Amino acid sequence: MVNFVGEHLGTREGIKVYYYSVSPTRIMWHFKNINQVFMAKSSSSALPVVLARKGLSVYRRIDLFFRHEYNVNIFQHQFIRDVNQLIMKAGIDTLILTSGYQFAAIPEIKKKYPNVRVIAWIHESYKTINTVTQEFHDYLVAGIRGADELVCLTENSVHYFSKWNTHISLIHNAIDLGNNG
């Protein structure tokens, strides 16, 4: 879906699309212009580990114990640094983020680049994103509030997230049928 939308945006005059992969080793999709793909410098420590409590570091456990929530942005500082460098290097004026972890980073990114338009494209149902981000829910909400626009896939998600941000578009998943005559 990401490369489908990106490739179509990239065909418009004056628009150059870049992709950032949170994995330093693997690209999941085929891209027409691999020079527009930037890879993470190292694995993002905040990503899947958070879902398994047994995988939590001592600091995360202490943070969760005292605050009942941890500051996810401490653990994704490399992602935030990489994105900020990409914004500066490529002159990015619009950034589209697609996961709860990335949404939590929006206030940090906007702090450094307040004029960059940030769109939070919510691919999951609101129930799923709440489950995945339950240990840093306040950071998710701060990111949703800080986004310039939200894109949701369902009416239910639009209704749910509108309590934090009213700049919402409903865009159902696209289907690429190809050109078969």
C-alpha cells in the first residue's frame, strides 16, 4: 500500500517521494527508485520488544512501575534522529507516518521542524492501535493531537480519533486492479 500510494504521488509534477524503512536490513516492497529509500542505521529498539513484557529492559519496567506508562520516545531516539536528518537532507515538507510508535514521535519531530506537515495514516482499527500502544497511550494521544492531519480507514476510527484531532480524512484502502483492458 505504501509504495502503491508513493509511486502514484511521485508521478505528479513537482512531487518527489522518499521512503524510510525502520529495518536496517530488509525492504518489504519493491520500489521503482531504490535511491529514494532510506534505511534505519540500526534496529529500532522500541518496536516489537514492547509487545512482550518479558522483553522489557530494567529501565522500562521501572518507568512502567512508577508512571504506569513509559516514554516510548526515549527508546526510539534513533528513529527520530534519522527522520529529522532525512527532513533536513531531502528538504521534506510533508511526512506521512504509519504506526502508533511513529505517531508518538510527532511532538518530537514537530519540535525541531514545526513547519513540516505531518500526516498520521492510521492503518489499524482504533481498537488494535489502542491495544498495541497501551503502555504509552498518552504519547500516542499527544502525537495524534500534534499531527496536521489524520487519515483513517473506517468511519469508526474517524469517530474515535476525532476527540483528539478534527483534521481527519476517511480514505479506504486502495485496490490496485492493474490494467487488464
